[in-house]
Amino acid sequence: MISFPNAKINLGLHITSKRKDGYHEIETCMVPIPLYDALEIIIDKKGGWESTGTPIPGNSKDNLILKAQQLLRKDFQGLPNLKIHLHKNIPMGAGLGGGSADGAFALKLMSNLYDLHLEDFFLEEYAALLGSDCPFFIENTPKIAKGRGEILKPIDISLKGTYLVLINPGIHIGTKEAYAGVTPGVPKVKLEEVLADKSRWKAELVNDFEASIFQNHQELAEIKSQLYNAGAYYAAMSGSGSTMFGLFDEKPESLEVNPKFFNFTYQL
């Protein structure tokens, strides 16, 4: 079976408090976008793991796809081996949720391959054990995410017809760096109220990570300015970066992007 895990962007991201367990409480709106990896999983006596495309650093045992398989094997005995092939296309560590999507889509594929046919509610519980963003990708529709990102509420928001531009300069921003410069606090305006009026987005739809990360990586602030200068009605960093995105009513013709950067333009 083959599926195509997709990326996401964040419309606004607030760090509201730090929890006793070391995690942070967040509030954000996550929206799926049409940038994909490719994931093939088949039942195979020998089993196996292979990845192509963008190289994946680190130990393969830490990959969320293999961890998804381990979670199911823990609760369901006698599951057969799987041969797994991931073609990686979504930039990693870029705030686009590619790894989380791979893990969540793997759970859905494995549920079907193993004839478990788990309902979304149960899949989201498994996904939450993989990572904070993973539950979002089970239903894969626009959601307000709270808690660590696992408390999801549907939101009626459409970007249909909008031109989406992604620019990633290849800067690595670790979780420690991202949170180090943030002072948690409850936002002055409600996220859902701002999202309901696109004329307020530029001034009031804020990603709390930007202030400190832009100080450390001025290039990201410059990309955001370039997106606005090219006519974006909204531009921001997705997640904890380092992907910048712009939303345009018309296809941007004047935007010049460094050819060394990852660049993606699509009409939603």
C-alpha cells in the first residue's frame, strides 16, 4: 500500500505556558498543504526498511514510522513483518511536520494492512505517543491545536485559490534554541477571532518563536520581508522554523529566491 504524507503550516503559534513535565502548552492553527513524501508499506516475511530522496540523519530506529510499528506490535500480538520504503521530499527540521506526518500516515497504513481498522480516535491516541504534531495528521484537516499539540478542535478555514510560497534556507533550528528565547504567556487576542478576519492576520496573527529566532537568524526576517514586498497578504515562519511561507491572492511574479534555497509555490 502506498500513501503520500503531506506537510502543514502554522497560522499563528502561541506558547502559553510551561508544564511541570517540561513540555510547553501551545495554541496554533495547523493547515495541511500539498507538499508530500511517499510511503510504501507491504507485508513481507523478511521485512526491511529503506529511505530514498533527502537523506535522513540519525539512527533509523528513531524514525517515527518504525516507532509506529512498535506501538502496534506492543498491543497486537503476532503481527507480520513489514517492508517499508520512504521517499523523503519534505524538508526536515523545517517546521513543516514532515516526520510527524510520516509517523501518522504509517499508523493509518499499518492499521489497514494488519486488518485492525482502528478508528481515528484510537489512531490519534497512538499518534500522540509518537510526537506532539502527529495526531493532527490522522484526520489531516485544519485544526486548532492546544496542549502539546494533541488537543485538536476543527476550524472552518479555507485557503482555496490562495498561492502558497514556501522558502527554506536550510538553517537548522533545534527545539532547545527555539524555546530558549520564548517567554510563555496568554495572547491578548483570541486566535480564532483573528483567524476569522484575514485583514487582521498581518498585524495580529503571530508566531511567538519569530522574535528570538529572527535575532539569531536575520536571514529569516529578510525572507519574511521579501514575501511581503512581493505582495503576500500574510507571511510567517511555520512552527519553530526555519521555513518561511507567504500567502498571496495572485501568483507572485516579482519574488526572487536564492536558487540554493528550497522553494515551493502552489495554488491551494
